[in-house]
Amino acid sequence: MGKKKVISERDIKEEMVYPSENDVLGIVEKLLGYDRVLVRCQDGHTRVCRIRGKMKRRTWIREGDVVLVSPWDFQYETRGDIFWRYTQGQVDQLRKEGILKIE
């Protein structure tokens, strides 16, 4: 059995998930512990978001990652759920298409 080939995140080909009318792109500013994350969203709000349970077990989220946030119906400007993390290649694609406007 040989060594496992390490693939750069930039080279991974995954399906592209685009934000719907209710979803917002954001950048992770700070990890708050457990499943809470502080996210600066593209609509100008800073939200305390929780990581969905299914995603919490499969994906690592770090500061500076671009994520897709679904704001809650109530507390719309302060709370939300993270349900997708973009890879670096996907972030480059979003910037090229003009969908991601924040740095």
C-alpha cells in the first residue's frame, strides 16, 4: 500500500453551490467555540452563526473561509446558519463571476 496523494484544496473539483435569494455570502472572522462562528456577511451585517450538525462532522471551518449563510427568520440581522464552505478554487470562481464582492 503506497502513500496517499495529498491534493491541494485549489485542485479539488466539487459541485458549485450559488446563493439563493435568502442566502448571503460571508467571511468567517472568529471562531467562538462549540458550533458558533462570527461571520461578516456581504449585506453589511455581522452575524453569530452556528454550523449545521451534518456539516460540523464533515467539514473544518477556519478563520478567513468564505461560507454561505442562511439568516434566521427572526433575529435576521444578528443570527444565521452556515450550510456551505467554499474551497479556494470556488472562491476564485465566485470572484471572477462578480458574486463575491467582499475581501
